[in-house]
Amino acid sequence: MVRWGIFLAACAFLYMRLAAHQSTNVLWGDWGRAITLVQWPVWAVLLILMLLNWSLEAAKWRWLVTHVQRMSFGRAFAATLAGTTIGLFTPNRTGEFVGRVLFLEPEHRWEGSFVTLLGSIAQFVVTIVFGGIAFILWCNVEGASKVIASWWAIAGATLIAVVVAGSFMLFYSPHLLREIIARIPVLRSFDRAASVLEGYSTTELSAVLGMSAARYAVFTAQYVLMLAVVADVQWGIGLLVVPVIYLVMTLVPTMMLTDLGVRGSIAVALLVPANGSPAMVLLAAFLLWTINLALPALTGGVILLVARIRARS
């Protein structure tokens, strides 16, 4: 209910923003012209960055599951895309681990689930850190006060600082994460599988965090490029606002197409006050969603249909 409420509110916000600027026919016409004006090298760069993005994620996951089971990069990449398919139907794509662990041997799948959780925490930490820094900087630029009041900025910065500290502590203390898992009744019986979390050194965890940061840099650059080409958003503004968009997307519960609506509404809310066109900002968000999530998820669906997956040991 909360997810759909957020989605409906986002759609209402988008409608009001777009209706205030142009009719639906004009909107579709502007979108069509904007897409045709994008040169093919830009599309090529965006697709290459998409492949790099998911390759880094696959490499990170392969690095983590080495403690559980060795696998080739190709199989890890296929598992990552398969997870993207299932993730579309779960809140904030939390179900991605289900598609991935299917590519592990049946006896290793629970261990692989906990290892995948560790990788997700690493990506969460990076998103919160860079998003928090960008949020604080954004609150001080001209025009931000029109969107949020100063006391909201202080409350938000404080909350982000607490979340960052807690996330770092959880990530670099896998034994603490295992203890938390052991206290959850439904997961208590899997404590033995969760023990794999304690097998990672600080150096290994830092490497995982580094790969997460590299991936974050790739899809942030991709979004900034899309905004610059499609919506004529200045690079400096894009670099400042995009991390804030990802921060909000991480904290707001979304699922499947609700992610698309919420993503677009956040981009419009943050970029229009900075002189961005609401229609073009929304188009950039939709195109990026299509390239980064829809295409990989479609490919992952095909992989799930043809891949050899063992049902039992």
C-alpha cells in the first residue's frame, strides 16, 4: 500500500508539472524530436556504460561468492542479469539475489544469499555516502531553499549521517550482521550458512566497496550524460543532483513500474527549479530506466528460460 501510495503521488506530481507546461500532444512531439536529435555515438556510449555497469556488478558478486563457489565471469554475468529480472518485481529490487543464487550449486545457495546481501550493503553504503555529500552541497546552492526548508535540510543531513555510520559499522563487522540474522526467527535456522560472512577480511571488504564505488561512478556519469544531451542540464548541476536522486530512490520503497514513476518525479522535482525542462528531465529518466534496467531485465528473462539450473543436489 505504501509503495502504491508513493507511486500515485509521484504520478500526480508529474501530471501537474507537465500539464502546467504543455499538452500531451506537444509532449509526445517534443519527446520524439529529442530522441531523434541524439546522435548515435551518444547511444553507443550509453550502452557501453550499461554493459560496464553490470560487468562491474558481476565482477563484484563473483569476487564475493568465491568464498562459497568458484564460477566463470560469464556465468556470474548471466546470474547478475537474471537477478535483475526478478528484482523488477520486488521492493527496491531486493529480490535480485534470488535470480543470482539459482546459478550456484543447490547446497551453496543459502550461503550465496548472505554473500549477496553483503554486496548489496556495499552498494548501499556508497550510495548513501555520495548522496549525502551531494545533498549537503545541494542544500547550499542557490534555488535549493525553494524546494526544502533549512530545518528539513538539517534533519535530512543528520539522518543521513546516522545511516552512513550504521551502514559502515554493519559492512565492516560481518560478525555483527550474522548476529542480527541469528535474532530473526525466520532466519535463525540458517545461522550456519550465515557464518560465511565472517570469512572476509577488511582488505577484501574494502575491495568490494571500491568496486561498488566504481559502479556508482559509471551509472552516475551515464545519468549526467543523458541529462546533458536530452534535457540540456549543465554538467555541474547534473553531477550535484544525480547523487541526490539516487539517494532518495534508495530510501523510498518502490517496485517494478512504480520505480519508473517515482524516479521521474524525483528528477523533475530536483532539476526543474534549476531551470530544467520537466518534459525533457522526465524523458531522460525514462530512457535511462529503459537502458539500465529494462534491457538487462529482458535479457535476464531470456537467460532464465535457457540456462541450465540445478533444482537439487
